[in-house]
Amino acid sequence: MQATGTFSVKSFVPTEVVPDPAVATGVPVGVMLMEKQFEGEVAGRAATVFTAAFDQATETGTYLAMESFEGSLNGRAGAFNFAHSATTTGTDRSEQFFIIVPGSGTGELAGITGAGSIDIDADGTHHISFDYETA
């Protein structure tokens, strides 16, 4: 099955977590907590732990995110985790990775497995797509 939607970031809060021991690299590493709201065939909310090595001046870097989603896919309600990452050089997204965490589904989404993708329009609209199966 496939479910698509859009999402917006409701909060993006840097944390006090810093790498220890500190290692100086050409790009700083940060950890943030995010809350997202989803609309469409993917409807609900997510709490996200987001980490990135990112240069704000050149908009170049890579992020890793672990999301705890609660809501519905195509009207089937439940919760599950998914992880994703991508790299950017300022105007693109490459080296994308996206997976639903096996064993994380609850409710009508129990047994969910699969993958997905995130795409961003030129106007900043964020699209999400899940290709999934449930038990």
C-alpha cells in the first residue's frame, strides 16, 4: 500500500546534547527535538529526535532523524517509528534513506513494515510517502 501527505514542523528546539568527547570537524554537529503535523492520507503527529552535521553558511550537510508517529495511514489508526536521513549541498537532497522500524507498529498499524521518502518543493512544502504492508 502507499500513503502520501504533507507535513509541517510545529517546533524545532536545539538540545543541550553535545558530542563527548568533543571532536573538531569542518561542520558542527547538533541535536534537536521536533514536533511535526501531517495531513492527507498520512494524518497525525510525530515527535522527532533530529541530529545533523550542517554548515548553515553553505547549507551543506547530512541529517539523521528518528520519528515516533501517531495517527493514521489511509484511515488505519496506530503508531510506529520510522527513520530517515539525507544529504544536501544547499539546493538538493541526495543519499536518502527511509525505513519503518520493524516491530514498532501499534493498533491498526501493528506489524507495519516498509519504506518511504520525503520530497521538498521549491516553495518549501514537505511531502512524505510511505510504501508499506501491515500484518
